[in-house]
Amino acid sequence: MDQQTNSSMGQNPVEAKPVMSFDAKDIEDNKLWASLAYVSVLSLVVLFTKKDSKYAQEHAKQGTVLFIVEVAWWVISAIPFLWIITIPLGFLWGLLVLCVSLYAMYNAWNGKLWEIPVIGQFRSKVNV
């Protein structure tokens, strides 16, 4: 195999690749807000208060989608006959959401937008 094929086979599927380009000043001024967008309900605060920042808005939209998924899990977990599934998976679910949030926060702080697999594509549906 040639070198290009070898390098493409070893790519990390969750690596933060540039999804969009942002203004460097916008990133520097709003990276804290963008990072906070992955802390549960704070995504809504960022979504409604940082309307002037494209960088913070994109992270807030994705954080809002993650928050909606979290709330959906809580609702499903409250249904008694589903407890047989949700109680054993609850710890793993919480750990997954924590890891995804921390990785997204890390990338936001470093000026990147990491599209969360499966749910990240729905951020374009969030309009304020």
C-alpha cells in the first residue's frame, strides 16, 4: 500500500476536523462561552445571550441538541416498566454524555467545532 492509503486508514474517527471556519477574534472572545455551551442547560443561556458570535452560537446549538438528548433520556428513565433497561445503562449513559461534553468543551476552548457523532448534524435545526 502507498503512504497515503496507510495514513488514511489510521485516522481517528472522533478527531476534531474543521467543520466550519470562524473569525479568530470571535473565537478568542467567545471560547469560554462556547465551552460552557456543553454544560447541560447552560447551552440555552449561551444560545440566547451570545447571538452576535457565530462561534458561540454553533457550539450552543450543538450543546442544545445534546441537552435535548439528555432530557429525553431522563424522561425515558422515569417510565417504570423501562427501568429494567434504564437503570443498568444509566451509569454508562452518564459516563458517555460526560466524556462527549468534556471533549466538545476541550475543542471549543481550543478554537475548534467538533461535530458530535450522530447528533451533531441536528444543530442546524436549532434556530433562534
